[in-house]
Amino acid sequence: MFPVRSLQQLSLIAALIIAGPAAVWAADDSTGTEPPAGSVATPEAEQDQQEQERLEKASEDKRGTWTLLIENDLLSNSDRHYTNGVNLSWLSSPDEVPAFAREAASWVPFLLAPDGKRRVGYNVGQSIFTPSDIKIREPQPNDRPWAGYLYAGMALLSETPTRLDTFEIDIGVVGPASFAEQTQKAVHQLIGSPEPQGWNNQLKNEPTIALIWERKWREEVLRFSDPDSHFGVDVTPMIGAALGNVYTYATTGLALRIGEDLPSDYGPPRVRPSLPGSEFFDLQDKFGWYFFASAEGRAVAHNIFLDGNTFEDSASVDKLPFVADFQVGFAFMINQARITIAQVYRTREFRTQNDPDRFGAVSLSLKF
């Protein structure tokens, strides 16, 4: 049964959705106003205690989390620009971190909370980019270059009751060695889509490195008083940065979630440069769900997929310095599994781009 049991509570939810984050913060009892009837705003100390108890419970579970994430424009009835991204990752349980990773974390105490629960993660992924018209063999100097990216990475995470820090190093390759051409042609043949014709114009082979740092704060702004319900609302401000010959950018964003068992994670995973949530999830009960909406802005200094190869002449376009992502979606968790589904709207990334891009994102996470 849906946990909100009165018309007054339903009205409150509608008001929060319509008014946005400003209204959410206004619901906090720190403003001095009385909380709405039938609900209470959780005091910060109580929230920290509950989060600490969740972390201690999560530490008792020694299973890691596998996550398969697929982003594809076909899920939004499109086939252009950022056309496909796949990432497979494994993340350890809290404090199940090898000695070398603990030592590495001590080198960057200003990036990772020193008093947090540590996790280590590993991932491999591939991203594919094409012009708008994939049936043209000739170079298209005013459209996005053909490019593929194959990479592997290691991440260190530190989680406190209300904060998650991530530091990641990815090493990979851009160009024919990414096998993007073979991947796209095989998938298009499988699903009956037109064969892409212009891969002879793709970026040249180039080894890559990316240093990535992100910080997220989770703030519960409303929880209903029903002791049998874990229904609530939270917001997650985020900041991050990347440095390397793939991407160099600074980013910030805000996510709003409404649902049940929100402390189980930090939102849905995403392929970078988007700000991801978390690959892990720690359910308090056997079931949880939430709707989410987020907005993110990036100031982009370098994007190899638009600027072209670093050390050789290649196709390129005049990129825009600011890009924004907006996403809405749903997450569903049961026992040891989580599924997330999202639709993403990305603003124009280069000056000769006619329209914004849209793509879908689907992820499956399993603990074992």
C-alpha cells in the first residue's frame, strides 16, 4: 500500500514537486515554521545517527556490487552524436579495501573524507560518438567527429553519514583501438539499423588518462511520521571535476528524489561526464523505490571528442564552453537487485549543432 495515507500528505508532495528545491528547503524545520500536519522534519542529529547505523549495517555485508549500465540514444528514438555508452563495474562493501588502496587514499585526504567508510571499485567501459547522418562516407566538418573510447578505471570512495566522496583514475584509448566501429556495426546489423559508413574519418589512436573527483551531500528534507513507512524526500547537491586528455571540466548539480528507502543509495549511476549517483545500494528493508529528477551544469575546458586528437591533426568542431544535463527517471530495489531507468536531455555541445540531444539510460545492480 502506498505509504501516504491522507489527502493532506498527497497535497504536500504535489507542492514539493511543483515548487522545486526551494520549497523543499522551506519544509525544513530549521526555518522556524511548524512542519505540516501528519509529517515531521527529521532533526539533523537524528538523521546522522540513522545514517551511521545504516553504514554499520552495510559494513556487516561483505558482498560487492556489480553494475551494468547502458546509455543509448535508441531509447529516445534517436541515432546521433553520443550514441552509446556501456559500463561494467564492481564496488566493494564498506571497509573491504585492500591495503594498497588504503595507502592511496591517505595521499589525498583533502579529496576523500578521512573518517568515512571506504570502498574500492573497478570498471571497464566503451563510449561511441557519431555525426547526425551515419550514412555519409565523406568527412562532415560541421558535425560531430566519429570517435570511440575504450577505458578501464579504479575508484576510491569514502562515505560518511551524509556525504560521498569519489576519486577515480581511468586509463584507455581513443580511436580505432577502441573497437567502436566494430561494436556499432555489429549492433546495427543485429537490430536492423542502417550500417554506419563514415568510420574511416574517426579520431586517430591516442592513449588517454582521466583523473576524476566528485563530492555529493545527501540531505533528508522530509520524512512522514508513519513508523511503518520509510517514505521521504531528499536532495543531493553535487560538485566534481575532471582532468586529462579526454575531458577537463568542472561540474555542479542538484538531484531531487521522492520515494521509499532513499538512504539506500545516492541516485542512479551514469556514464561520465555526467555526474553519477552511486553504484552501490544498501537497502534498509527488502524493497525500495523512488522517482528522481536532476540538473547538472559543466564548464568544459577540453573534450577530445569535439576538440579532436591532442597530438595529431584530426576532425574537430568548435565546442561550446557550457553544457547542461537534465534527467528524470525511476529506481526500483528489491532484495539484492536495483534497476534504474532514466531519460536524459543534453544541451548543445558545439556551435554548429542544430538541436539538443536526448538518450536513455538503464542500469542493473546486483549484490553477490
